[in-house]
Amino acid sequence: MRWLLLVLITILGLFQYWFWLGEGGLLKQSALEKQVLEQRQENSVLQERNAALEARVRYLKDGLEGIEERARHDLGMIKEGETFYMSLEKDSAQ
């Protein structure tokens, strides 16, 4: 009778170990759910950034104003017939 009780307690202990700590156990499941939540949050941030970048690309591809703005700002280009004035400010501390 004692052997049977000892075997049943051992089996119950093994099942408890597998349930809590084993592969696919409750603790691993909880950790995986946390990782999924963090990944979803990161994905949301990245989707917003991608949407902003996509809108900017569309603006640059479709609008002549966007192309002109980039040419003026990044390349220092001016339109034909315009006059470019450069202002040099002196440091007042000298």
C-alpha cells in the first residue's frame, strides 16, 4: 500500500513539474504571451513609421512641389530667372 502511495505521489509530482516548468508549461506560456504583446507593440510603432515614410515617398513621387522643395533644400538649386542671395552674418562676440 505504501509503494502504491509513493508511486502515485511521484507521478503527481512529475505532472506538476511538467505543468508548471516543463516545455509548453504555464511559465513558458506566460513568457511567450508577454513576448507576443511586446512584438505587437513594436509592430504597431513600425507600421506607423512605415505609413509616414510611404506618404512621404508618394508626396515626392507625385508632387512637383515636393521635388522642387528637395532640390532647393538639399541641392541648393534655384529656378531659372531667380536671383540667389547669400547672407553671411558676422559673430558679434569678436
